[in-house]
Amino acid sequence: MQEFDIAIIGAGIGGASLAAMLAGGVPGRRILLAERESFPGYHTTGRSAALYSVLYGNSTVCTLTAASRAFFMDPPPGFADHPLLTPRGVLYITDDPQSDAVREIRESAIRTGATALEMSPRAALDMVPILHPGPLRGALWEADAMDMDVHAIHQGFLRRAKAGGVELRTDAALTGAGWDGSAWTLSFADGPVRAKKLVNAAGAWADELARMAGVPTVGLMPLRRTAMMLDPPPGFDIHRWPAVIDAGGSFYFKPDAGMILASPADETPSPPCDAQADEMDIAICVDRVQASADLPVRRVSRSWAGLRSFVADRSPVVGAPASHPSFFWFAAQGGYGIQMAPALARVGASLLDHGVLPADIADAGVSVADLSPDRCKGE
């Protein structure tokens, strides 16, 4: 039976980035990265809207996103052969400039040192001429928001992990996990392995993995989000347009490969599954976008859905519960896993190896308690 020091279950952006940060850290350490699908990133990672914004998420998420920027802008040698981030910008639009949602965006900007420039409706229309002036009462402009090359980021972490000696297995669904007091015995179709520590990076399946292992769950809530590709409006050059996000969270759209990527920003509870777009959510998206912009929709060229998994406070869950120190959570990354991946992976690696947060993350105001699974109420 093969023996590993750490077994990471799930090779999406969470598991891949953590494996990359752990790789080569301890001489001779053996790490297994096991993925149930035929290729990593099949589920949530491969269905991302691919937008980097330090104003998107709660205070913990925004802090971790801001702390990831330096890695994205200057990745390690060989990580990728082209830039991971490219300029896009985000225009947050609102029909109520004094709303709580707008206030939270302003507060996120102050907390992270980002710029959320107040813009008049006229200035917003100059940037995105198809916006309807009627419901547009104000806007905030995040100039430093970027498009992310999600595939390059994910593959860069996987390459870095494998170069550091991590063993990646695909088509490796975990079917059993038992702790005997010294190691985990993990059951796979091709035979069992043993590991001293088990890392739960199983995305929407993270609570299911915890139940399998006999560990208390964290109350994970997988929420379906729908996205679609629409034809651009005739007569406009959309390539320089920013992403447009309703500050209240009811929709967003942005240019993507010559098309318009749009979403109703839906959050429909779902069991862990291979999520598919729902016709009603597609219709809702079209209705919401057209209520705010003159975007004729003759057809939906492609649609899809992914699961964004949260716990109650919408912060990630990273760390071992006091009751099971050999079981390490790396889950509940919501829709923010890619944009905060470098910093969150450093957090996970530091907690696994040293039991403390990286100094810069702690100094930025994130605590172990903010991330601990013991804060969560599951089963």
C-alpha cells in the first residue's frame, strides 16, 4: 500500500494551488493530489467568469484577493508563457447610490487600498453606451479590475505541483476514508493508500467527504450560478468595454472573446452535481440585462452553470477542526477561489506546516478564527 504524508482530494483551483505551494517545501515529503474527474477543473474552476476584482466578496475574501495580485502580476518563472491578468475594469452601476450594496463596495475599496471612483451616469454611459439612462443613478469605477486567464492559472499551479514531486491522479474518486489513530486509509478504485493528513479540497462535495471520513460538516451550501454567451450589440466595438456589474448583485455582463458573457448572478441551492443551466435562469438573465442595457438578444449561443459553495459567513474554510487535527479543510471558496488562490494557498500551506498564518495575511487583518472550520455549524 502506497503511503503519503498528505493526500489532497480535489484538483480544482483549490487543491491545485495548495499542492503547488506545498510542493518541495519539506524534503522527501510525499503528496497525493486526487481528482475524481478525468481532468482537473471540470466543475467550478472551468466555469468561472474569469474576473479579478478586489471589491468582489466579503472583507476576508477581498483581503485575500488583494494579497494575490503580486503573484498574478509576477508569477514564478515557468508558471505561464503570457500574462495571467489583462486590463478590463469594472463598472458597478446602481439605481440607488446610497444603498447598502454601494456602501459595502466603497468600504471594500478603503480596506484593500483599491480605487472605487465615483462616476456620474453620463460618464458611465460614455464608457458603455448601451446602458439605459433611466435606471442609472450612479456608478463606481474599479479601474484595476482584470480579466484572468483561468486555464493558464490552473495549469500553472498543476505544473508547479508536479514539478515539486506531487503525484496527480485523475479518475480517482474517493470511496472510503478511515482514521486508525496514526494515518488515514483512503479507498480508490485502483486500491487503497495511506496518508498522515487528509486535505478536503473537494469543492461542492466537501461536506460529503467529511461525512465519509466521520468528521463534522461545516454546513456547506452549493449554489448554482448560470452564465451564457450572447451576440454583441450591432454597431459597437465592445472590446474596450469594462465588465458591468449591478451593485445590488442582480446581474453582470462583460466582453469575452468578441461576445458578451452575461449572468443573472443567481444563487440557486443545489446538491453537489454536474450543474447545468436552467431555461428559467437564462430568461431571467436576459430580462435583467435588457432592463438596464440596450442589448438585443436574438439567440443564446452557449449557456452553462457552475456551483459556488459557501458557508454561512461566506468566508473560506481553511484549517483542521480541534476534534480531528489530521483532517484539513480547504473549501467553501464560493465564486472567489481563483482570484484569491495564491494567497489562500499560502495560508493553507502555512497552517498545515506551521499552524500559523503568513505574516502579511495576518497583518492585513485575517485571523485563524476567521477561516477555522470550528466557527461553522454543520452536522
